[in-house]
Amino acid sequence: MKSFSTFICLLVFSTQLYSQELKNEAVIGKWRVVDCQIIPEVLPKFNNEQKKDLEQMRLSFAESIFNLEKNGQFTLRFNNRYSKFMKDLEISNNAYWKIVKGKSIVVGNKEDHYSQLEINIMTKNEKKYFYISEAFFILEVIHEKN
């Protein structure tokens, strides 16, 4: 578990080492989640009930699909184990995405200043990861280009 925590810390705090400047062409397509882990360092901050809620959120992200379309539209489809806590992210569907400063993808629209969701994409050992700070998760993803 300690090596996993170290790996997560390196991903989160050293994104410069693992991420390259993002380009639209590289991120367009479907991204399928193949693994979803809660960042271990956040768990002590939550009580038992909150930890159960966090686990429900994690299960909702498992096997979900992020779709970044060429026309800028964004959709997020959760699996059948959809959690009530994921209702907040439903607003991201039919929103738009854009790359900010070549480092992260933000989701939303002009009116909300693309503030609905921020996704950092990182690469480690040829695997791709989405880090979603608002959700305390690291998602291992596979890019299924359209």
C-alpha cells in the first residue's frame, strides 16, 4: 500500500514529470475507465459514512466512459452501479471541453467559465491516468479513438 501511495503522490504532485503538453488531437475520442482508486491520503479526512459515500462514487466511475468530441462536446457515461452522489456530475453531460495551458482539460461552458470539472491527464509506464481533484480519484483509462 505504501508504494501505491507513493505512486499517487508522484502523479498528483509531480505532473510535470509525467504529463506532456496536451493537444486537442491527442485527447479527442472515448476514454474508458479500467481502474479507479481513491487517493489513500484523503481517507483519514473522512468519517465512516463519508468513506462509504466515497466508495459508492468510486464504483460509479469504474467502467465509465468520458467522451471528448471533435466539436468540443463532452459527455460522461457512468456504469450501471450509478451512485446518487454522481448526480452532480450529470450537469457535465452535453457540456463542452477545452484544454487549458496545455496541461488540463476543463469542462463546462462560457457562462460557467468551464468550471464544472477539471481533468489532468498523466502518463506513467505507458499507462494513462485521469486525476480528478474534485472527486479524490485516480482513474486508469484507455483511449479509444473515434
